[in-house]
Amino acid sequence: MATTKTGTTAKKKPATKKPAAKKKATPKADATVEAKTRFNAALEEAKAGAAALKDEASSRAVAYRDQAKDKSEDWTGEAKERAGELAVEAKAKTSDGIASLGKMISDSAEVVDEKLGEKYGDYARKTSRSLQETAAKLDNKSVEELGEDAREAVRKSPGTAIGIAAVVGFLVARLFGGRR
């Protein structure tokens, strides 16, 4: 409250505010707002599109992975089957080769008797019987049994297995390697 010169108190009038003049929207401001609105809408649309692409890519990746897994299982099965066939074939050829070698040694035992003596002829016959028995054992066993026998032999004496593998490797290299 304000005091006047006469000493009486006068009430102060509140200040009246003039109503604010409404700002007129300029065409430039309208264009900016519209551009921002369109940009935000486009941004949202792009985000939605990216999410849709991600979902589609993910589902396609799952489908391709499943197809690859199925093909892999098919190929694995075929490879195992073919390897089994080759192993049976190799076993039969090995058995036939051992039996043929035994027969050849047996046939030549008489010549060994004449040339080197009866003692060496008996060695040849004994070796021939041993080879033919080995061929028969090989024929009677399955490939799985032979594999288990080989694993057991390696477990019992790994040093011998390494030595045999080295000798066989050397012989195969000499047999198939070209002479220089």
C-alpha cells in the first residue's frame, strides 16, 4: 500500500497486463514445422522398415541354417555309408591278398626244400599256414571289430603302433613316390 501526501493510505491499483498479441505464424515457420514433422515420420518409417528387414533376415537365416543342417546330415550319412562300403571292400581285398601270398609261399615251399633245405621249406609252410589263418580271421571279423582290435592294440603298446605306422608310411611313400 502506498501513502499519499495527506497521510492517508491509498490502495494501489494492480497493474493490468495487456493481452499478448498473438504471433502470426510466418510461412517460413510453418514450413520448418512441416519439414520436422515429415522428417520424424520418415525416420519412424525407416526404423519400422529396418525392424521388418531384421525380422525377415533373421527368419531367412534360421531357414537357411536348417536347410544346411539337413544337407550336412544327409552328406554325413552318405559319407559314413560310403566309408563303410570302402572299408568292407578294402578288408576283402586285403584278406584276398594275404591268402594269395600264403598260397604262393605254400606253392614255392617245395622249391625252397630243394634249393635251401627242408628246414627252410618248413618255415615257408608254417608262414603260409599263418598267412592263410590270418586271412580267414580277417574274413570272419566285421570292420567294427577290426577297428576295435586296432584301438586295443594301440592302447596296449603305443610305441609299437607308432613304429608300425612309420614303417608303413615309409613303404607307401617309396611305393607311390616318384624316384628323382
